[in-house]
Amino acid sequence: MHGVAEGSAKGCEGCANCGPTLITAGMNLSDCDYVVALAGNPNTGKSTVFNALTGLRQHVGNWPGKTVQRAEGAMAVGKGNARKKYKIVDLPGTYSLLSQSTDEEIARDFLLFGSPDVTVIVVDATCLERNLNLVLQVLEITSRAVVALNLMDEAERNGLKVDPRALARDLGVPVIPMAARRGRGVRELVAAIGEIAAKPNGARPRPSTPLPAKLESAIEDLSRQILETYPNLPNARWIALRLIEGDPSVTREVEAGTLGQIGHDLSVESTRPKAGVEAAL
Ligand SMILES: Nc1nc2c(ncn2[C@@H]2O[C@H](COP(=O)(O)OP(=O)(O)OP(=O)(O)O)[C@@H](O)[C@H]2O)c(=O)[nH]1
Ligand SMILES: [Mg+2]
């Protein structure tokens, strides 16, 4: 494929016409500059995208719930001093950040507390409405996001017309049409990941509906208290909202004092200096 080489910088080295050079770096996770999470509903093609980016062979199959643990791999993009290396994290499928099952909690905890530099939300273009629920939830917690609009080949086969541009405009984040099984859109996804990773503030998701002032001030108070107990915990606001709602699993974790631990376990060093990337490849 144009712009994609495996294992080392062989094959197409990238040119003005073919966009960024992707070098699948497999399990070589040393000295990554950025961390990219792959999230999405079950069976949307997350592991297929992961395999395309890393050259690894995560299990794919046509039923939901195959990926049950976090899997990690690497890709490198660009040439010479401009080369950046990315750790790619394949997550179990989840319908919602409020989900309860163990594999869904693995995905939720990484998205909330793992501080990925870019979150790629892989969605199924044939059932957008259901998939957008998770997209909107993720955009509530991060602006560093890209939507991979996968299974476009299936949508086309079914006569569905999906407009990625309109979706990107409405969501305020890049939307990349893909048919990942055939490698379609992989290069564009790599470019979008690079763009968001390099932007200090990420994309600009459209703001959600404002909450009533009283609720907003309660959330602020509670967030402050959470941060006093768990300094540096990302997404204290999300935790505060769940406590106000009475979410049982979040309440349990706050009471048990395990929230800070989750943040500590998952936080990943990112945006590290690039030294050693060349050697690592
Ligand atoms: N037609 C088509 N099939 C695809 C595409 N991408 C992935 N698939 C297929 O969709 C199925 C699910 O792919 P996976 O990559 O395992 O999906 P996943 O999101 O990792 O699934 P879970 O880990 O179970 O959540 C597999 O049969 C893939 O071959 C695509 O773009 N088009
Ligand atoms: Mg999977």
C-alpha cells in the first residue's frame, strides 16, 4: 500500500502525493512520543485498525466482545528528525462510559484515567445513531479525538449515504471514512492522529448543552474536593457528575479509595523527547 511499510522503512517512503509514511513497529514500545487509544462499540473494527497501524495480529472475528484486555503495539510516522512514534492501545468494545462489565470497565478506565494523547473512536457507519452515544460521551471528556468512520464499504453496499464532512462539522473533530479491512482510509487516519497529537489543545468539539447554574456549581465544588483527595486525577468533573447521579461503581471506587490507584496504574508517559526512536526501529 502506498505510504505504508512493514517493520522497517521499506517500500514507499512517502511523497507529496501519498501522505505520511507509516512504519508498523509491532511490539517495540520503547520511546513512544504519543499514546493513542482505540475505543468504540463492540465489533466496529478496532482490532482491525490496530493491526493495520501496528502490523500485529490482534484477534478479529465477526462477533462482539473478542477483545477483553488492553493490547498495545506501536507505529512510527514520518522521516528523519520529523519521525514520531506512537503507542497504540486497542481496547475492549464498549457502548458507554457508564458501562459495568469488566472488559467495558477496562476501556472506560483507560479513556478516563490513562490520559491518551489521541482517542480514536471507531464507529460503524451502518449504525451511526447507536455508535454516536459513545462518541458524544468521549467528546465530553477530551478534545483530543478522531472519529474513524469504519465499515463504509458495508454502508455503501446497503445503500446508506453517510456524509463524513457534515459529521465532522457537527461534532467538531476530524471524521475519517474507512474500510479498514481493505486498508481504505488508514493513511488518512494516520495523518489525522498526527495532527491532533501535535496540537496542544486537540480539536474543538462542539460544546454540549449547558447545565443549570446550580448543578454546575455543585459539580465544581465536588470536583475540587475530589482533586484534594486525588491530586492530578484526570476527569475529576466526570467523577463528580457520576457521584451526583449516584453511579454505584464510581461511588464504590471513591469510597474504597481505588480511584487514585487507577489513575496511577494507567497514566502513561507521553510526549517524551524523540531521542532513540530511530534506534528503536
Ligand atoms: N466489511 C468490513 N468489515 C470489517 C471492516 N473492518 C473490520 N471488519 C470486520 O468486522 C469484524 C470485527 O472486526 P474487529 O476488528 O474484530 O472488531 P473489534 O471492534 O475489535 O471487536 P471487539 O474487540 O469484539 O469489540 C471482523 O470480521 C472484521 O474483519 C471494514 O471496514 N469493512
Ligand atoms: Mg477487538
